[in-house]
Amino acid sequence: MQSPHVDQTKPGNVTSLDGRRDTPAAAQAPRTGASATFSELLKRVKAEGLLNLDPRYYAWRLTLNTTLILAGLGAFFLIGDSWWQLPVAVWMGLCGGQSAFMWHDAGHKAMFRNKKAASAVGYFHANFVNGVSYGWWVNHHNRHHSNPNHLDFDPDIGRRTAIFDIKQYATRKGTQRFVVRYQSVLFFVLLVLESFKMHKTAVKSIAQGQTKNPVLESVLLALRIAIYLTAVFTLLSPVLGVVFILVQQAALGVYFGLIFAPNHKGMAVRDGEEETLDWLERQVLTSRNIRPSWFIDFLYGGLNYQVEHHLFPAMPQKNLARARELTREYCAERGVPYHEVGFWASYREVASYLHEVSAPVRRGEVDRDGRLAA
């Protein structure tokens, strides 16, 4: 399913992937789901207490996450200097991804309403466990939630090499243009570098004064790297130590990427100086759910309920399944498109969308300045 590009400079006009515009009559027709209001859905959600915190649930999640990490560390020290450490490296990479769900939910106040408690969990799991700047991430993620898939306002779109609209091609230079040409494949291949990019961004954002607690973040990052490198190169040979680090970081990067890739990529994209979609449409039309199961829920940390997470960012993870049922019912009643697919289908849609967006580049329809040929 290919999602249209909504041109925010002309509300009501929709541009398909091949560049064709709807007729003026269609553009003037009542907007799909125009009678839907977020306040009505919010009432239904609040009536069932789905926004209420559940400290016991997150105590269990934090305990589980800690247990997974300790199991990996135990294996690391028991196995010693052996190439059997590589499965451990993959395991620790996956544990890092699970830890990301902890700082994510803490940052959204879904875990604690108390800012100090939330920040403590956030800084520990982001900076110390994963080497990511929690302060940078909070600011970045809040802007993403406010305007998902908006070319001008969503930083998750702006910081990628891949393009999500052909107009972005003009800003890509050198090897970036090669990546764009084959982005339906290279987008996924380059996920192995995602963790390294997050480390680089952490250092850069702290150095440039973009975080509120630069000293705390710097100390946690330095402590992490000192303990990490000491453990790896004390127990393992130099070559195995380097390979261990590369495998672990690649596994973490791929896991990060596979979590975020299907959430919005290939859904409605907007641009322009204003945001004309209301909160409900903005979140539902730009988000894709992955059909749930106990395994998918665990693998994605609840982010497979992307529609509901964007509508209710502070909702505890365990309540998203019920919120999904209420949201699907409400969207069906009001004619709001609600998109949910299976695991593999979600990545096929992302790859297909990236392939279509970059098609003019492969066909030679873009000039040297990155503009579509007349």
C-alpha cells in the first residue's frame, strides 16, 4: 500500500507518488474523517483508565531488562577469550534495544509522572547502557511526536540520508546520492551503523551545548566507555575484542532501525510552513501498526502500536493493546483510515515506498542540481 504525499502548502491537495494531483473537485470534497475529534476518543480511553500509571508493571519490566543484561554479562565472563563470544555480542546488542524501551517510556512519563524518577531511568538506560544522549533524544523525539512525517518539522526525516520526497534529493551530496539511488536496499543495510551514529550524535550534541545536563551526560558516557573497553580488552584478545564491539554495535543498530523503520516510513508525508492536520489525523494518518502478538509486543516494546502510542504518548505500554481496540473502532465509525499490517508486510511497504521515491533518480529525471527535469 503506497501512501499519498499531502502537500501542506495547499491544504486539501494530495500528490501521489507519481506526481499526479487530485482534481479540484476532489480537493474541495469534505475531508475523510472530518467529523472525528481527538477529544471524543480521549474520553473513551480515559473512561477505562488506560492513561493511569501502573508502577508494578514497570517494576517488572525494569527487573526483566536488568535480568537479560546480567545474563549476557554472566555469559561474557564465563565464556572468556573465545569466538563463542559473538552470540553474546548479538545478545547484548538486543539487550541494548530492550533498554531503549525503558528510557523511551520514562521520557514520555508513561513510567513515572515524577520528573526526577523518569530522568534517572532515562539517563541510566540511554547514556550509561547505550551511549546515547538522553537530553538530545528527549528534545528530538518530542519534535518528532508533534509533527510526524513533516518534511520541515520532523527531525527523524531530516537527519536521514534516505529521502522521503524527491524534493529532498537536492540537499544530498556525493555518496549520499548513491545511497538514495538504491535506498530501498541500502536503507536497511546501513542500519548496522545506526548505533555508531547515535554515539557520535551524543558527543556532538553535548559538545555543542544542546543538552540541559552536559556534565552528568558526559560523566555517564565516559564511565560507560571506560568500563566497556576495560572489560572487553582485558578478557578478550585485541582482534576478538574489536570484532565483539563491532558485532554488538551492529546488532544494536539493526535492532534500533528495525524498530523505528515501519512506524512512519511510507505513510503520509507533509511539508510547508504550517501544519493543517489536527492531532488525531496527524498521528493516525502518518503511523503504521504492526499486527500484535505476545512476541511482537515484546520485540517492539509496544511500539508496534504506533498509532496509539502517538495519540497517547504517556500511556503505559501494557494498555496500548486495549487502546488499539478503541481507536480502531472509533476510526471505523468516523471514516479515518487506520493502517495495520503484518511484520513482513510492514518492511515490504517501507522498501517499496523508498524505491518509488528514488525512482526519478534512477530514471535520470533529476538534473545535477537535484531538481526534477522539466
